[in-house]
Amino acid sequence: MLDRITLDQLRTFIAAVDEGSFSAAGRKLRRAQSVVSQTLANLEAQLGVKLFDRSARYPRLTEEGRSLLADARSVADNIDGFQARARAMREGLEAELSVVVDVMLPMEALTRAATHSRKSYPHTPLRLYVEALGGVIKPVLDRSCSIGIIGSLPLVPEDLQSEDLLDVSFMTVVSPSHPLASTRGVVSASAIAKQIQLVLTDRTALTEGRNFGVLSPLTWRLADLGAKHAFLKAGLGWGHMPLHMVKADLDSGALIKIRVEGTPRDMTLPMKVVFRKDAPPGPAGRAFIAQLKRM
């Protein structure tokens, strides 16, 4: 019997509770009171539970009715979401917005784009990954993500289309306890070569045999930017970091900016959005990208 319960019965149950009477529920649903009463009686018979106490002038929820009301609302809400997502797909909206972003992307930009996406496309869920180097490219190439935001990997494979997004400011930093911290002016290439450089490494094979921004023959390679940040503060090496991640440390003196021979005074990392040429972003994806470009 329970598998024959209908969405109409549940909506009638909810309307009767919200409106306070069967007659008011009938007006809301544009049905006769007798139809509402019969619909609810049938629902109670199928459930084997009394939902309303009808002994007073107005029906009142029983304890069982109160317990089941939340479940009825949940089912109705889920069906509404199901229908909205189906309608969105029919109109060309993505069923899901899957994005992989480079770890160098400022979180402020990402959260703003996600906030806009939730408000404008509430029925398109967001699936997000944060990676580095080839870890950003690979999910787009194998179609597990529709959009990638690259930065630490400057190479764009032939299968992907790219668009300029934003520039991230970079600094070369060390701990105050590091030997390079006491160097005045520009640190020479020979001095740099004697110190360990902390380098972000690739979890994939896409950059095998390639180095980006490596200036010292002595390297420690870390697959996590947070670990690199902690190692820099601990004085375990020197390295390049996005300004937004180390600004508070520079202000407090936990890290010190240094100039390195052969690097520009103002370093920036160009970031791009990439997607497969044969699978361009839909409306939700384009809106997400537009929000990132506003930075």
C-alpha cells in the first residue's frame, strides 16, 4: 500500500497543515473541501496512521502526524528540486558544475564565484577540486571536470581552449632565521645555488622532466602549498609564494621578502581558464568564469 502514496496526497497533507483547515487547503489547491477530506482519508488508510484529530471544529495534527510532516515536506522539496534540475537540463543548463582550480588562485575570487553560482543557479550543484600543475589539467582532459583554472602550469594542451583570467602577484620569501634573510640588496645566483629551494611538485606525469621557476640545484619538492608555506616559515628553505598567502606573514615579520638575481622586481603569475574545445561551458560555467574575471 505504501508504494501507492502519491505526491498529490503529500502536498494536500502539507497544505492542510499550513492553511489550518481542510476548507482553506481546498481554496489554496483549488479543490472542493470534500476532495481534500477524501484525499487525506485515503492517505491515512494507506499509512495505517491517523494524521489529524477531527474531534474539534478544526482538524489538529496528531503526534504521528507531527512526526510524519517533516518527512512529507522533505519528499515534496526533493521532488521540487528534481523537477527544477530536469527543467534546467531541458533548457541547456549543466546538470553539475565541475571545476578544478590551481592552488594559487585567491580564495576570495573562488568564494565570490561560488556564492554567485549558488544564488543564480541553485539547482546546479558545484563540485570543486584544488590542485597544482598537471593536477589541474588532467581532470579537464579526462572529462571529470568541465572547467580548469590553471596558473602554476603554463602549458595548455592542444585539446583545450584557454582564456585569460587574472594575474596573481608573487613574492620570493624566507624566514627571518634563514641565511638569505640577512643579505642586503639582490641575492646573487651563486648565493641562491647554495640554499635549498622549496618547490611545488606535480602529482601527475604531465610535467615530468620540466621545471618552472626553479633556480637552485638544491630542491625540496612538496606536493602541497600549505606544507611549502609552513616549511618556509620554519626556515627550511626559500621559495616563491603568491602574495595573498603570505601578506599577513610579511606584515608580521614571520616571513621576509628577498630579491633574487634573474627574477623581475614585480613577479606575477598569469592564470587562465581552460576547457575542452569539444565541450565548452554552459550558462552556469560561463557565469562562474565571468565572476572570476571580475577580480
